[in-house]
Amino acid sequence: MRIVVLAGGIGGARFLQGVREWAGQRGDQPEITAIVNTSDDVTLHGLRICTDLDSVMYTLGGGHDEERGWGRVGETWAVKDELAEYGAEPTWFGLGDRDIATHLVRTRMLDAGYPLSAVTEALCARWKPGVRLLPMTDDRVETHVVLAEELEGAGVQRRAVHFQEWWVRYRAALAADRFVQVGIEDAKPAPGVLEAIAAADLILFAPSNPVVSIDTILAVPGIRAALLAAPAKIVGVSPIIGGAPVRGMAEKCLPVVGVEISAAGVGAHYGARAYGGLLDGWLVDTTDAGTVLFGADVRAIPLWMTDPPTTAQMVAEAADVAGLAR
């Protein structure tokens, strides 16, 4: 069995732990491919940082700091402290010493001409995540946030900041007018992405941020069309439980694109494949039982990803929705 998961960030990483757990319970050892958002990527202090790819790689490789919720376990901060002493900006994004080693290797390889997909494969040779990690594209795509600010005597002024600055520095507290994926129109799916989708027996949308993770993957030219043409069933998992995001700040992003902060709202945003959307199935939490998405099989099950075995039960339900043996 071949499983493809569209994922981004910590939510996607934790969901993939459950996919891997479920796969390990089966005798046929399914092949898992994760297509990971790269629009959050940013260059700081001369280093190329791929936040979502690293979150997935560290989590599946056993190097994720569970207590802090991000970055490397056992991290130290000597370089960050020295940069602060120099007054080197930005100071709002902290790079740990262990984490910097990953970014150094990635940046050197990229500068030498290797594509991001090859760099990711090389990094995963160290971490052995048990899942094939593919960036959504090898091309540079970055999400910028257009802010609408009311200035006294000047009316509404707009300026753009990188998504990471809006998310990390400002904690999404500044009003966003829209999101712009710089470079998305000219991007191409990374090698293996379209092939994995076409060959999949099951395609899953992880409970990642619908706007800045999943939607951005879908916006890479060719990926949405590949999903629509895929013979496999597509089952999504709601990132919203009882009107609130499971983690992160999706509630800051959904209204910007006119989507209701609810399991029903996100489901309608993706749409049912029977009516021109993407989903054949939609998993919502028991709190949201009664959610309707016409044209899709909606099931209410516990969605809190408390540990990999619990998350594996979610994956088993998704497989059942797709008509596959649990």
C-alpha cells in the first residue's frame, strides 16, 4: 500500500507519527510519502531554514523537543546569545546551536547547486524518519503577509512582512489583509511529488494549517490537478475541534480567506470531490458530530493526537473511509 500525506508543521509531524504507527501495525508495510509545505521557509543570518521540513524530520527522527513544542531536544543557545551581543538582527527568531548545524549543511548544499529535494534526502539519511519526505517544490516560494494598518492622518497603509515575522515576532496579532505566496506561479512540483500522488492507494490531508500549509501545497501548479485525477480516495482530518484550532493560530488565518473557524468551514473550503472539490472523506472530532459536507463521507471520531497509537486509530478510520482494510 502506498500512502501520501500533505502536511505542514508540528501538527503534520504528529499526524505522520500516527501514520507510521498504523503502517507498522500492518503486515504489508505500507510506503509513506509526505509532501511538505515549504512556503514558511526563510533565510536568516545567511542560512536557509525550512521550518516545516525540519519539524517533520526532527519529530519522526526522535530529535524533536516535546516539552518546548518546537526545535531540537537538548538544544543550547550559545550562537543566539553571541548574535544578540553583536546586535545582529533579527533577534525575534531564535536558532539553537544544534539546529544551526542542519541549516549550515542545507545552505552549503543549496549553494553548491543541489535541489532542495536532494538536500532533504541527504539530511534524512541521518535522521531516518521512516517516511519519504518530499518538499512540495524545489523552487523558492515564500508566504508574505500583507498588513493593513490604520495610520493617523494617513488612512490605511499596507506593507508586507515575511510570514515568519508575522507568526513568530508578532504572534499573528497584526491584522492581515491577505497572504501572498511569492514565486508560487512559477514553481514546479518537486521530483517524485506527482508520481507519488498518481501511484497512491490513500491520500491524506493532515490536520495542518489549511491556509498557509495545505492551501500552499495545493497552489503549486500541477498538484491540485494531480489530486483531482488521482485514483486514490482523499481523506482530510479537521484541524479545528469545537471551533478552535488543535494547535497553532489557524483562527488568525482562516478569516483572512473568508473561511469559518469550524470543522464544517474547513471541510467546505477543501470541498467534496463529487462537487469539484478535493475530499472523498472528512474526519471531524466527536465534538463536531453532525458536521455535513455534501458529497463526502463525514465521520466523527476522537481527533486529539495524544500519542502515536491514538493517532494511528484516526489513520485506520481514514483507511476505512477509503474502503481499505484497517
